[in-house]
Amino acid sequence: METITCSWCGKIASVPTLGGARTADRRYCSSQCRTAYDASPEGRARYAEKHRTYKYPKKPGAQKGPQVIHVCTGCGVSFEGPPKRKFCSRPCKIQFDKSPEGVARYAGRYAESKKRYMQRWQAEHRPPLEPSQRKIRIAWNKGKTKLTDARVASIAAQQEGRKRGPISEKARETMRAHARRGPLNNRWNGGITEENARLRQSPEYAAWRRAVYSRDHFTCQACGKKAHGKGTLVAHHIKPWSTHPDLRFDVANGVTWCRECHASLDDAIKNNKRGWDIHPGPRAEGEEHGNAKLTEVQVREILVLIARGGKTTQLAHRFGVSVPTISDLKFGRTWKHLPRPAEHSVPQ
């Protein structure tokens, strides 16, 4: 045993005698102190100096090559070494490789090495083709048009008017069979689309819109914003277009709104719940509603059948309407003013 003074914590401790060169290097009381000391700046400097001055034993018969004075790339210290050496010690190289400059240098060298490897591999496995062999890789339709080649013309005729991938005829028939068109659609209003389009594109509608804009001085009556370009204003009907056909071209039934205010017009504003007098009077209900597809007598009969356990699909087929129409009626989303009969009050 021998007594030493720990180089890190300063504590005097008794440690086993190691003998030889290792005795002089035994300067710590424990492995934890040695690890902490080696991680400190003083320990790193001592480690670098030790490896810088350490002379590795030469191999038998080895001859020392030419030595050149270098400046270490990592720490800037002058040292003597082989012509291609750039660092004075291995710790300097490790610290430099972890720096941003070292990482960038490694990435550049890796990219160059990979490029050289790919060039050697392609030269070995993919030799350049002869001019006669290159003709094999030319596309069959290169330089051909539907006017000069029958095959290109046939493909062009098949692709004409197609905007997406090919759809089989069986898939098309399935799509047609399940499409809810005409009276089967829950938004069917009796085929009035063509009439609305004709009226909204008529000269009378254009004159009514210009008259509303001129009366309101091309200014939004909700926020006060003036027109700043084409399409920034909307002529809004105070009483709806669908329920008051006699007031469609009445200038007194129009008001100028900007696009933003018109887009924010929701049901609460329409029902005069926020102080806006946009749609005065009671809201259309029952058969007077523009989207009504059933009469009040039919609705009462459907409600009774639903209370008795009638199926939604069967009722839709029986009354000639869509399934969503019956579902909205069943769960009270439409015809809310009519009372729903209880199941126990309906005679079976």
C-alpha cells in the first residue's frame, strides 16, 4: 500500500502499490475522481500534452520517414511529423471533428468519396453503350404524332376528354345506379334550376342590381365599405328570392352588402336574433317553405307510422322522397312546429 494525495479532491488515501511506470500515474483516490479530472480543462490539457510527447515504439526494421514542421489544425501548436499529418495529437483531431468546421469538412469528403465510388462502380458494372446500342433506349413514340402513326392516333382517341384514370363500364353503371338525382335527391325542388339560372342572367336582374348599387352609393350597408373593384359588392334580397317571386326585381327589396358581410350572414342574423332587420316577419314553415317536398297531411301520417315502428327506407319509397328527408323528419330537424306523437298514444 502507498499513500497519495488525490489530484482532484485533495484527499489523502491509501492505495495498492502498482509498481513500474503505473505507480507515478496513480494520482487519484477513486475512478470517479479520475473521470472528473480527465473531463476538466486541466485534465484535457495534460492528456493532450502526454500524447503529444509520447514516443511510440517503432516496429523492428521500420525506418523513420521525412519529418516536416506543421501547425496543428485543431489547436494551432507547431509540431514535427510526416508530410500529410494535420493534427499534433488524436485528442485535437477528435475535438476538431466535433466542431462545425470539422463536420462540414467530413460531409464534403464523404460526398466526394461517394461520388468517386459510384463512378468506379458504374464504369465496372455499367459500361457506356455503343452508338448502335443506344437506339434500343429510344422511346417507340419519339417523333411520332397521331397524324403520322396509327398507334398514337388510337391512344389519343381513347384518352380524349378524359380527366382522370380509366373507369370500367361496370363501375360507371354502379355510380349511375347509386346517384341520387332528380326527385331522389334531398334538395330536389321540382326542377327549378333552369328557371333560376335564366332569371339571374336576364337583363331585368342586371338592371335591378345596378339600381340597388346606385341607390346605396356603392357602399356596404353593414360595414360601410365602398366598392374597390369588380365583384366586391353583392345585391342582397331582403325578402328571399325563393319565397317572394313577386319582389325579385323590386328595388326596395334589395340592399347592398360586401362579399365579407354577405358570407357571414347566418341563420341567427336572418331570424332577427342579433338586431338586424333583414328578414322581418315570421319564418316560412310547413308547406310554405321553399324546400318543402311533403304536404302537412303526409307529414302527420309519416309521424304516426314512425311512432308505430315504420322503417325509414320503406317510408321514403312509399312517399317518393329520399331517405335523408324521412330521417330529418324523424329526428325533428324539419317540420319542428308539428307535435311528435308518442309511441304509447298511437293505436296499433
